[in-house]
Amino acid sequence: MAEIQNFLPIILLFLVMYLFLIRPQMKKAKQEKQFVAQLKKGDKVITTGGLHGKVLELYDDGTCIIESGAGKMKFERSAISMERTAKLNAPVKEKK
């Protein structure tokens, strides 16, 4: 019984690390993968670098063509920011 009590703090440490570090990262990665898979032509997006544009074409190799004020550019789908794009496409609340 004393041997189990010696390992209990280490086991609890791994449990806490899983619950607070590993699990949320896995959940966020899954959401980002789903977001990238749901992109379609005409979506307004923002890249991780801050470029605003509209998706013109999507390719099976994981790239897409985005049209911005600077012209047409080719990006990896993973370079599109899920959080920034969600804020861009969020409905605007009216002030009373």
C-alpha cells in the first residue's frame, strides 16, 4: 500500500496535465481541421498573417486561391485563421 501512495502524486500530475493541457489542444486541433474541411468558394477569410480575402478556388492538395486587394494568392488551407475568420463573419450586434 505504501508503494502506491509513493506513485499517487505522479499519477495525479499526469492526470492534471492531460485534463488541462493535452485534451484542450486535441479539441482545438479537431475544430481547426473541421473548419478547414468546411471552407467553400466565396467564404471571406483572414489568414494567420492578417491578410483579408475571399476564397476563389479550393484544391485537393490542401491549398486554395484567395483574392485580396493585392490580387490572387495561393495559400495553404492551414494558414487560414479559424478565430479571426469567425470574428470577421460574426453577426453585427446593433446598439440601442
